[in-house]
Amino acid sequence: MLLLLPPSEGKTRPARGKPLALGSLSFPCLTESRLSVLDALTTLCASDPVGARGVLGTSRAQDELIARNARLAMEPCASADRIYTGVLYESLGLRTLDPDARRRAIGHILIMSALFGVVRITDRVPAYRLSAGTHLPIPGSRTKILAVNKLWADSLKPVMHDLIEDRLVIDLRSGPYTSMWKPTKDQAHRVVRVRVLAEYADGHRVTVSHFNKSTKGVLARALLSHSARMRSASELADRCVQLGFRVELTETTELGHSSGLDVITAM
């Protein structure tokens, strides 16, 4: 299986560490695209920090994030499992997995990143501020814009196609990160989109951001901790039930997927 995760908006900056080495990251075929995004981001934040607030959706109180972005090439790096520390990753608890589950996490988890496209949990990256829906000015041009999600939608197609092969992909992404990659028609049946729905006593269901992220982290940890070979959405659903989750299979054409899995939590 492959577990496809979003990054966390909240990131922990390491106190020390070697600077970014793009060539050391997984999937070196993405280096050119990574350089394009890195150059556009650092140039904007260094040359126009006030304008960067609007582009990146930050406030004046968050200017330190823009200052870090401006010097990303020299910022200390740490493994991705130390950098991403939001709600999903807190519930997933990558650094407290047992050795077997840890090995599975290294091989099975792919983290979508607006800056790097896709990384593994052992890739060394800096703490940065950038979301997939961002449009960055292209350095040296007054009119051209780099649409981050569009760039990755093009660059990730061959990478993800080769990665999937005959594996089941459990898609836990949300928000703009879903636009960075969509499965091809021939592989859509191998990709299961997961939603988390909170159910009230009257049967009404809603999506709640915190529960969504936390439950996805708990689910990912459970799947990594209890190894099982799954080839289809129905086998995934059966496994989730065995692990104590209440789930429902759905049919969907959203994001190019053919199957969905709703995880139901009580409010």
C-alpha cells in the first residue's frame, strides 16, 4: 500500500542541521521543478516581504516565516517526520512507531509538499511556509505567474504512475493538495479517497477539520502498525473494521478516484 498524506501547515524549525541539499531528496527527477518553486518563493520573500504576506496568506505577526522563506537554502533541515508536526502528524506519531511499523512508514508514506512535490518521511527538509494553492511571481517577469498546484500536477504524473504499479493507494489528502495529483483512468481503481465525517445523534453528518485530521492520523498509524496486504477498497474497508473503525464504502468520480471510504466518528 501507499499512504498519501498532506503536509501540515504547522511545522517545527530544527534548532540545528545541515542546509537543504535538493539532490539528496527522494525522486531526483523532480529537482528542476523543486528549484523553480524554491527560486520563486525565496526571491519573493527576499525582495518583497510585504507583498509576500498577501501571496502566502500571512499576517505582520508572522513576518519571521517570510524571513525564513527568504533564506530557505541556508535554513537547518531535519527529516520530514520531525518537520511536519500538525494535528494529523501528532495523531500518527511517526517517531513512536515500533520498528516494523517504522519500516513500513518509510516505504509506504508519501507526503505531498507545495515546495518539494512529494517526499518520504526520511527526506531532510527545512520548515517553510507555502501552500499548494499559491500563485508565485516568476523572478525576472512582471506578468508571469507560477501556479504551484499546476506545476506539480504536471511534474508528478510520471512519478506517481511508476510508484503505484499494482499497489493500493490510500489517499488522505485534503484541500489544495488534492489538485497536485490525480490518478489516471487506468489506475483510478487502485486509489481510495478517505473522508472523515462526524455524525450527530440525529444522524446528521459534517466534516470537522480537527477531527478529520486527527482521525486520519489515527487511521494511518493503525494501518502501519498492523501489516496486511490489501488490493482493493473493499479489502481496505474490511481491514478498517477489524481495527475498530466504522467505515462506509462509496463510489465517487471526485479527483479521478473510483472508490471512496468514509470514516464515521460520533459527535
